[in-house]
Amino acid sequence: MLKARDLLVATVVVTNLTAAAVTVYAETPTEANFAACNADAPAAMKAGTATPTTKDHMRVEAARKGSASSDPQLAGMAAEGITDAVYQAAYRTCMRRSGF
């Protein structure tokens, strides 16, 4: 009977952890989050703390050629950042820090 009890406890723990994880990741960024990260990106660029990835450079090239390339962490990004890999890196970093 002890094994059945252990299995029940483990199932309850896993279920609770899964529910908590879904709750955390179910949040959607707000206009305030977008505004904060759009304000943070130029400051990070000026400070030299943003490091663009290969994907940032690829998205910039795609934008310059007129094709869309989506990244959920770039939702709400200001138009000025679309063709700037460093801006994109700074914006993504801010969104990650904010939990998105």
C-alpha cells in the first residue's frame, strides 16, 4: 500500500508543478511591457550591453528584403528596431528579463 501512496503523492506534486508552470508561461506581455523594453533597448545599445545573435542578423536581413520573420520576444517592438540587430538583441533581453 505504501507504493500506491507514494505514486499518489508524486502525481499530485507533478500536477501542481505543471499547473504552476502553465500559469507562469500563460502570461501575455502588455503595452507597458512593450513600452518599457522599447525604452530600455536604446539605453542598452548606447551602453554596449546588447549582443545580437545570428538570428537577429537574419531577421534584419529578412526585414530589409521585405519578408516577415517572427519571434514572440519581438512582439511590440518599435519599428526602428526592425532593421537593427543590436536593438533586437536589447529588446529580446529586456523581454526575457520581464518573463516573456
